[in-house]
Amino acid sequence: MKKILKYALASFMATGLMNCTDDFEKVNTNPHGISNQSLTQMFNHIGSEFQPMFLNVFNVTPAWNYQLQQNLIGDVYSGYMTPPTPFAGNVNNMTYSLVDGWNGFPWSDAYTSVMPKALNIQNAIESAGDPSGDKFIYLSNIIKVTAMHRVSDIYGPLRYTKFNDFATTGEYDPQDVAYQAFFDDLTAAIDGLEAFVGETQFTAFDMSNLGGDISLWRQFANSLRLRLAIRIVKVNPTLAKTQGELALASNAGLMENSDMFINTGFPHPITVISGSWGDIRMGAEMESILTGYNDGRMEKYFNPSADAALAGDYKGIRMGIDIMAKSQYVDHASIGEVINGETLTWMTAAEVNFLKAEAALRGWAGAGTAQANYEAGVTASFNQHGVSGVATYLADNTSTPADFVDALFPVNDIAYASDVKIAYNSAGTNEEQLEQIITQKWIAMFPDGQEAWSEFRRTGYPRIFPVVVNNSGGTIDTNTQIRRINFVAGEINTNAANVTTAVGYLNGPDNGGTRLWWDTGGPNF
């Protein structure tokens, strides 16, 4: 992406970060001559608020915004992708010199296009006084939790439970308080929407493949509840099990056989970032694991390297190496057909089955068996991408991830630190089984690097390679790797007292080396 810092600065100057009084009241006007009474009756006055929420869980346009919100944070820290471009003289996020002008976008997208929109919906429905509108509050809260748990998993504490009150909107929640609120909002939505199953009023506003079907939205919310329960299993196993077993037992069901994606109306941003700009390529870990496993999904995820010297190999780039010029690595494997079209995936059936696999491994009621769920997850991923040969793949008990060999400089070579195999080993230790589950989950969630990075931080799997060049000045340990993004400059400048309080909620200083609440650093079992 050309002039990335210029674009970042321009966007912040144009929109600013969300402050304490932005967008808390919305004056609804009717340009088409319909009376306010009729407009309220049809609920069309809140329909326009859903679109920005849908389009900013992942920001889809312009592509450079997605690049800053997602691609140069989660996508690279997960091991999925690496830029061939030495942004800012190679002193950037990839070498642990965190760029404030980049890293504020997950925050600003959420606090300009998600949180205030959910509040507008709530205020409009409450003002109308029609209980049938409560379904829109529940639905907007599901989208809100989808977006905001991702924001929390980047920064840690965030403004959530007190956002809706003028007097407290700038105050932060510790991450444990935010997660409890996520569970509360999801539970209320799952339970509250049951009375609205069969209604079709949301269809006109729904940008997802769920088509306004309330029963499917309950299922998605319940699957999200299971994701968040697994996320906190090491820091609060009691709450995790309670929420996880609620999800497993709920009559809402789980997305075990279907994916959830958004019809954005725009090309996937990575088609621009990878195809037009050449600013992102296959990560070294993806090369090691997919080639070592001879995994057929590689041909869907990536294009063969354009460099003739690589003879059509799928060649990745290790993050955090010394890159002098874009021309060195730009002809490595670009991102493939997985990003074709105008859809963007929020959750897959494969992920849900892997969540169940870990729940079973931990003995949660209603989860089934770990092996059956693991194999269902791999199968769902193969089916999602139209790849054959899953039975043979699942029976492979010899293939292991390959060591990484840099195409240009041996100093970047590194051995993969595990011989984790594909065929499920039910006789293995819990740790060995978890590594299998998370490694396959990591493969299946591509290209959502934010979720993959969160799962790596929580479990240590798969084995992400440490950087070679560390420009953090000692704030981020090379071997421990980056754990979070520091609070954004706009908040520090405009909401300093509350940011100072939020820093006190962390387990350390406000930098990339401090672990989040659920990232305990302790054993998985």
C-alpha cells in the first residue's frame, strides 16, 4: 500500500477517534415523504444503522483501512501472512516497532461504526415503545459482541458496559468485566430472540447469508458464546465451563454444518492488498505446515510463487526479517481464491467443531468426543473449500510440518518446533491432543488472522516463528512474542485519565509485551 502513513493520518484527521459525546443522539429525517409514524411502524428508521455495523466488524472498504485494522496486526502475528514490503524502512509492526498511526484503526472503526450504531438502535426502539422492536436490539448486540470481543482481544480493557451513559462513556472495563458483559448480552439475545423466530422484519437489513432468519442468528450467537467460553478457559475455568455448557445444551443449536459470512458488496480487501498492491504474501508458518502436511487447501489459500526461480512452489516469508527492498520477496506466493468474491467470513462450521473438540477434551457436558469433533472440523474445512481427499488426509499419521528454508538468506531458516501429526491421537496427552486441535483449527480459520493470533496467544499453538529483527527496544520479548497492541494515541490525548485507569487493569505496562487477562502464560491443563 502506497503512502500508508499518509492515509492513516488523513483518516484520523477526517474522522477522529470516538470521544465522549459523538453520535449519541440521532435525528431521524424522512427524505421520501413517509410520515414519522409510518416510518417508526416499519422500523425502517433503524435499518440504516445495521449496515455500518456489518461492514466494520471487519472494515471492508477502503482496502487500506482493512490493512490497518486487521492485516498488519492479526494476519501477520498469526503466522498467516507477511508483507514483502519494508514499510517505514522495515521499522514497523512486523519488526515490533509498533506504529501508532496504524494500530488505532481497530479502535476507531469500532467506536465510530459499531458501538454508537448499536446505541442508536437501542435508543430508537426504546423511544418507540414497541416491544416487537426488541429483536433489533438483540440482533445489534450480537453484532456488537462479534466486533468488540475482537477489539478487546487486541488491546485488553475497553469501553463497553458504561458506553451508553454520557457521564461514564469514557470509562474502561477491565477485560474480565467486558467478557462477562459479552456473555450477558449474548445470553439475553439467544433467549430473547426465541420469541421472534419466524418473523421476517430483519431480512431487509441482514447483510449476512443468514437471510434474516432469527433461528440462525440465535445459532450464530450461541456459537459465538462457545468461542468466548473457550477463550477464557485458562483464566476462569469455572465461568468458561458454565458458559460453554450453556452453549452446548442450548436449543439454539450450534453452527456445526454451516458457515456465517457477510455479503459486503465490495471485493475482499485482501484482493487489493495482495493482488493490486503486492503488499501481503504467504507466511512462513503456512508454508511449513501446509507443505509438510501436503494439504490440499494450500491451492485454495495461495497462488504459486511468481518467481521463476521458485519453480511454482508455494513459498512464504518469515515475519520480522531484514527486508531491504520489496522486490526481494514480492514474487513469493500471493493470496489465492479463498478471498475471491464479495463475501467475508465471520465464523465457520469448522471452527465450531474444533471448539467442541476442545470442550470434549476438557470434559464439558454435551461436547461429544474430541476425536469425532476434530475429524468433523477438518472435514467441514475441506468441504468449505471444495477440497477432496479428506479421509486419506485424516488417516495420515506420518506427515509433520516442514522446517522453513528462506529462499534468499539462510539466516532466516528455522526448524519447526514440533512433529505434530494429522491423524488424531486419542492416546496422546491432553497437551498433544490440544496441539492437534489448535493446529487444524488454525489452518481452517484462514484468512481470519485476528482469531488465529488470539488462539496462538492463549495456547501457544501452532508454533509461530519468532522474529529475527526486534525493534521494540526491549518491551517485547523475541521468544514470548507480541501479546497485545498498546492503547491508541487518540484515546491518550482525549481521554487520558480513563486510559491511565485502564492501564492499571493490565498485567503490566501499556506495551506489546504485556499479556491480556485470558493470556495467562501458564499451562493449558
